[in-house]
Amino acid sequence: MSRKQTPLRPYFEKMPEIGKQLREGEVRRSQANVELVREQEEIIAQEILRVKNAGIPAEKVHSRGGMTIYDRLEYLVDEGTWSPLHSLYNPTDNEEGCTGVVNGIGKIEGKWAVIIGFDNKVMAGAWIAGQSENILMVTDMAKRLNVPLVWLTNCSGVKLMEQETVYAGRRSSGAPFYRHADLNHLGIPILNGIYGTNPAGGGYQGISPTILLAHDGANIAVGGAGIVGGMNPKGYIDEEAAQALIEGTKNFKGKVPGRVETHFDQTAYFREAHDTEQGVLDGIKDYMRMMPAYDPTVFRVAEPAEPKFSLEDLNLILPANQKRPYDAIQILARLTDNSEFMEYRPDYGREVFTGIAKIDGFPVAFIGNQQGVFPGYPDYANGEYPGVGGKHYREGLIKQGEFVTLCGRDNLPIIWLQDTTGIDVGDLAEEAELLALGQSLVYSIEQTELSMMCVVLRKGTAAAHYIMCGPQANNNNAFTLGTPLTEIYVMHGETAAAASYARRLVKEEAAGNDLAPTLEKMNQMIQDYQDKSRPAYCAKTGFVDEIVSLPELRKYIQAFTGANYQNPKSITPVHQMLLPRIIKG
Amino acid sequence: MPELIAPIAGNVWKILVAVGDKVELDDELVILEALKMETPIYCDDAGTVTEIKVKEGDAVNEDDVLIVID
């Protein structure tokens, strides 16, 4: 008789259970909190709708027999797996209301891919400001997760009226072509479905991926047919030059270069040409089935299981009032398989939790801030002040660095749950080496080859936002999520106002002057900090890669985990893992 | 007679009930302010508020009795 089992079963099959059911009274008193969460969700939903409606109406595309980028994605991506990213990204406040590309992570034919396409409703997919940065974030994600990048190209090239915002510079719209070459070099395939007219930059966008599939109406070329005039020796346009331009345009009969009859029939750059838009997407699906991917069984340590508690509870547990503490383990219990968690050194560095959990049966690591007050902690304070949740102290920093290093050894992807107000400050903190230990944690992260994702549950503040694998961890952080309760700033607005104006207040008072003008400036600063730290602002500026409702967090964690284990570059045999043994002792 | 105890030292920021009020398990009765945080104190049994031993603005120590419930 054959017998089969998951590896290291005594450690992973049944881990310690965490969390508890919310009591009736807890649910009752948290209803106002749910309303506050919903308010922010509504703001985000309205913004996303605005972005989706950017450019020409979808009906106009449909009336021409075409599909919008959203139609293409819906047809291409496996149902229920699409996890959009950068939906509101628009750091330079483009008049288009977006950066003209739509992207995220999802499954195609059962395999995870990073997927990006030009919004063909917005200036036929033109290069606009902020777009190249958006694309680079996405190519970096494919590189980090080692999964295919799928492009839906439909790119009219530079928005000529604003060429200075996209054309030149280190991270300009030419940089993605190098990124594509980099991905190819690393063995990460890029599948490209090509639609519409793609001249110049659009042409390189078309040619730079690994496998090219075209719609019959598509073309890719070094330059377009629209350049009918060329250089005017006068250096300006007068009536005579305008007339020549008009005649030239009227009489232009040429076809656009780089059509399917050239690049399928002649050069054979295109592997496939399809007479329908869906045909191109079917072609991508065919190629996705050929992409490298392990069966999940290879890396699973248990059968997948849902958390024991409702994800909707998260809206009740996480307080919208940023000054309120909560039980962080109650959050974790709603994210992990069967609400289980094997905690690493729970009695050391109490302000953070670290440990192993399962997501869809895969082993992963979690690190997060505890909340509340810790009397008698940290030791180095000698009782002068108590420890406060969200802050980092000596033991917690050592524990995180140690845990990250062990995760690197065991190849455990890490999910960070940030809600942090900073690292402890003052002479005692300096003597306790917190400055060096913070950077030591950064070093530990950088030393690993791990993928990590970060969720800023509420506060991402001061250097603590950096050291807990914020998006600044360029080589490890695959993506960062915010929630409807996220606030990201260097310090709270009131603290910043006090730091900026305290001396002036002293001077004004000593001089017998009216304090009102200074107070007005301070309050303006506080308001400004408030306005520029809210979830929609964080998403627009790229502080986070997406704002996600709290119950949706697990879906993104599943996407991150599944993608990470699809085709890992490095493997630790589960039965040789060290961390579970260290935890058990 | 159940007593509601301050879990940490701090200032009484808000008192959300009055003597004679009927309260239920998990109702929020007092909010302490300390270390830039609000610490809500919840009712751990149903009953009637018979005595409030503090007023808003008072400084309290850890383990001080805040409210008595019958």
C-alpha cells in the first residue's frame, strides 16, 4: 500500500491556533468604526471609477467592434484572481487622470502572472507622465516574483505636446525596454499581445518582449506614418508652411508601416496573427499553459484552509481612530490558514510578533507590530517610561533581524503588517543602539533573496516605515498595500508643527507679539499633513501600490504567496528547515 | 460589587456613563489618555453604575478604581 503525506507534518499540519470569536458587545460597539472604514472605501471606489472612465467612453470602443483594456483583462484573467495594483497612481496629476496603463497580478490558465496593458481609451495608449515609473514598478515585480510578465500592448507613442515629461531621463519611457531585456536575460518570459497602431516607442514596446502575438489590425514600427512634414527650414510655421502641411496630409495615401503583412508574413516577428481581439488573448492563454510552474503540491506543507474567523471582522477590529490600540493577533487570525500561527520568541521583543503561518497550504512568515502598552518594557528604560505598541525597541529590532535572517535561510517569503509610529528616541534609546539596530534590520532584509510584501495597516511613520520592508526595500518588496485606514508620513502633523514652530512661538511670546499668525501656520501644516497622508493620496503618489479593503487583504496575500511558490529560484527542502525547530526548541 | 480598574496610569479623558446608567458587557465606559494613546475601558459585566470615582481630567494610577457597577 502506498502512503503519502506533506513534509514535516508534525510541525505544519496543525500549528497553534490564534484569535477568538468577537463577542456581541465588541461587534455592537464597533459599528461606528465600520462606518468610518466604509467612508474611506467609498472615496477610493469613486476614484477607481473615475480612472476606469478616463479617456473616450467604453461604448465608443465597443461601437467600433473593439475591446477596452478592461474587457481584455476580463477575458484573459482567470475568474476571481485579478488583484489590481497602481489603480490610482498618477503622481504628476495628469489631465488624463491616470498614467495610461492598467496592471496587477492574476492567474491565466491557472498560472500566476504580472499583467499590464495600455489603456486604449486614453489617447490610444500614449506615453504620458508617470507611466514609465508605473511600468518599472511592474517589471520589478515580475523580476522579484520570477513569474511571466504579460503585456497587452496598444501604444500610440509619445504624447507629443508633453514629450519633455516622458522622453528623456534615467527612468523615462525608454527604460522599460531595458527592463524587458533584463527579464529575458534572467529567464523571465514576457508575452505580448499587440493591438492597434504602435509607432516609435510603441514599436519598441511591441518588439522588446519574448513572444509576440498580434491582432490583424496591429502594427509595430520604428516610426509612424503620421510624420508627413518633416523639418521646416524656417524654424516656425507660417501660412505657406501650413498650406503645405494641409496638402501633404490630404494627399497622404500610404499605409502605416510594420503591419501584420510585414511582421508576420515577411519578418516573422509575430508568432501568431489573429483576426479577432479574443484570438490574441486565446494565444496568450495557450502560451501561459507552456510557462514554467511547479505543481503547488511540491511546496505545500498542508492542505489549504480558510481562516476560522470572518474576514469581515477586520473592519470591526482595526480602529479608524489612530490613537486606539487593538489586538494585532486578532488581525492575523483572520488572514492565515485555519487561523494558525507558530510564533517565534513571543516573550522577547514584545512590541512585534514574528512567526510562521500557512497561506493556501504554503509556509510563509509574518512580522507585525503589536499594539497597546507594555509596562516594565523596554529594560533599558529602567522604568522611566513604558513601551508602547507600534514603536520599536532594542529587543524587537534584534528579534526582527534574527527572524528575517532565518527566513532567508529557510526561503520563507515574508508578509509585513505595519502599524508603526517609529523607533524609540532619546539618550536611552541611543545608548541601547536603536539607530544601528534599525539599519541592521535593513541589512538583514537586503542580505536575503526573499520576496516580501508589506501591508501598511494604519500608520507608516518615521524610519520604522523603511525598516519594516516598506517599498524602499526595492530588491525585496514585491508590492506594498494600504488599507482604508492607512496614513503615511514622516511624523504626525501635530508633532511636525511643534518641531517646526516651537522656537518661533517662544520668540513671538517673548517679544509680546500676537501668536495667532504662527498658530494659523501650525494648524495649516497639520491639515496639510492630514490631506497628504490619506489613503487616496498614498495611492496617487505611489506611497503604496494599491489601497485594498481589509477583507480583500487575504486575496492579495494569496496572490503574493502563490506567485512566490510558482517557480522559485531557490529551494529549501522543507524537512531541512531550521525555523520550525528553533520555535519548537 | 464589580469595579472598573485603570489598566495603566494616565488621565481620564472621557467618562461616557452616569450614575444609574444600565450598562452591558463590552460597553465603553471610560477613555483614558496616556502616551498619546486613547485607552478605552470596557465594561466586563452587565449592571448599573452605582459610583463614579473619577472625573474628566483626573490623573489616575494603574489599578485605581474608576467606576463601581452593581
